[in-house]
Amino acid sequence: MSAYITVTVMTDSIERFLNMCRHKNIGFWKISETEQGFTANITREDFFQLKDICRKTKTTVRISKRHGIRFLLFRYRRHSSFFIGIAAACIILYSCSLYVWDISFTGNYRYTHSSLCKYLAGQGVYSGMQIRSVDCDSIETALRNDYPDITWVSAEISGTRLIVHIKENDGIKEDIQTDSTPRDIVATCSGVVTSMITRAGTPKVKPGDEVEKGQILVSGIVDVYNDAKEVVNQRPVSADADIFVRVDIPYEEHLPYLYEYKEYTGRKKTRWLFGIADREIEAGVSWSSLKQADIVTDSRVLKLTDSFYLPLRTGRKQYLEYDIKESRYTQEEAEDVLNQKLKIYLLDLIENKVQILHNGVTINDSGTDYVMTGTITADMPAVGYAVVTMPEIEGNEETKAVQ
């Protein structure tokens, strides 16, 4: 109901008053009895029909409250600034809806939000650009081409937001052959072959053989036999295989006795941030009296809904003062730090499909620092690619045609 009124009815004959209202189809709702009558809600149209009934029943009806936009506009009909403000707000909101004010990423773990935003800015995509100028297909193609670890990208516009969904490669990016160019598989490291699964090509080694870096493991030349099992031809192929070679990886890590650390003094300064589009100002106490400080920034973009962001930002910067102190690692602390570094190194190997078999490292005190040395025995993927050695198939017309 667009407009209705809350009235207070004062009468000595409530039943007669209500019966006459019913006769004229005048309705009330939310009726509450009072000492002199009752209060209720009535529509604006029905209210103007009460005049004759009130005269006949000697009833007094007073307006307690008016509800609805119609009454509100009538109240401020002479306040032009009120309507100008509403019109200006509508124009501003519509203008804001034509631009991108927030760029967000989902699924990114290896690459930070700031680095991806900086990359998009280099591609001409930035907060504050017109939505109609955003080419989501170009964004997806550029990210896939320039970031090898990103395997899938989807960009979409939602309100005034540009949302980029990303899926990163969980492991190393494998060398996928996209054409039929003839190639050999060569060893990328020296060691003993522990496992070998050949899908295309001619194996030149077998598990248990010792190989050298650069040695051909699977040839890209395949013999063609006739029904009598005689070699009648040779043809080049794109060799494909999974090969692991056992190697001893030398490991060495040094840790100086002394290290520096931050000791916070407890003094801090706070400055408030206010931003419009790409402009930003700070207000608050100056932090110049602090000797050196870490800066912690907490800001957010204002929004009307989850998809309608505004070109306004608020937040604060906290400057936390600290002093640089120097200390020395104890034996136990040094072992913890070096073991943590070794753990990170091993996890990086495992992420690249290296199978760790034995970890033979020790920690020693060299007199100037702590040293972790030793060897790590592992089965390592040893697949590299090289152009097929042509002299082996020289004179073969089929091979020349392929090249």
C-alpha cells in the first residue's frame, strides 16, 4: 500500500461509527482500543470519506502519523535541494556503474594479488577503466601466455568488479609435444636408470644401465619391419617416455653465527586513509618522529552490494617503531633453521616429481658458521629432448619429406 494514515478515533459510539464505515466500505486495520475510542490504520482515500460519518456520530478523528513516499514528497515539496540531491545521487550512482572499481583474483597461490594487478595494468586493465573497454577474452589469453604455471583462466564482469578466476599448475609444467617433429630423448643428468616406460621411439638403454648427461635414452628413429621380421625402412617419430635416473645430489647450506632481528619498542603512529579513484590522502599524526618503523596498511573499497563497488576507499596505516638488535644462534636454534631450509629444499624437489630415497646430511660447526653438508639420493626425472640424429636415417625419402 503506497500511502496510508494512522488515526486516533475518539467517540462515545464506537459500534455505530464502525457500522457506518462498513456501510461505505471504509476499512481499518491494526486496530487498538483506547480509553476514548481506538487507533487504527486507514488508506488516504478512505480517510477523506470520514467527514460525514464523523458529523453524524459526533466523532473526532485525529491524524497520528502519515506513511508513504507520497506524504514524504509533499512534506519536502518546497525544499528543492532535497530533490536535487536525489537526482544528483542517482546520476552519480549510474556514472559509477559504468566503470570497474575493484579487481579481484581467485585461485592464485603462487602469484600475489598485487603482482597480478600490476601485470594487468601493463596490459591496459586497471581499476577505474570503463567496463565497455574490458576485453575478458584478451585478459584470459594474455595470462595463459605470459604465466606458464597458470593452466586455466576465466575473467568476468560482475557489477563494477572484474573477477579473474585462476587455476595454477599443481606440479611442474610438463614438456608437451604439440606437433610431430622428430626428436630423441636425452638424459638431463648422469646416474643409473631405475625405471623406464617408453610410449614412442626406440629405447637405447634399460633399467640398471649407467648413463651420462646428454646421452640418448630413447631414439626418435623407429625400424619398420616386413612380414619376415626384416628391417625394410626407418621412420622418424616424436620419442615419448617416462625415465627416472638415480643420482646423488650434493647439498650444502651455511648459516652465520650472528643474525639481526627487529625488536618493537611499542611506539606507534596511526594515519587514516581516504581515497577517491586512484587518488589517496592521509590524515593523522606524523610518523617522522619514529626512527624506523614497519608499515601495516588496512584499507577497503566501499560498496553498496557484493558486486557494486564504489570509487571510494577508507582505511588506516599503522607505523610500528622497532630497533635492530643482533644475536647469536645457539646450536639448537641453528639446527632448527638449517633443518627448515632443508625441508623447503626437499619439498621443492618433490614438487618437481623427484623421489627422495635417502637424506644423508649432517650439521657441523666450522668455527665461523654452522654448515649443513651431505648428499641426497633420489630418483629424478631425466627426460630432455633433442633433434633426431639425421645420419642414421640418411637417404630415407620418407624422413626427408617430414623435414
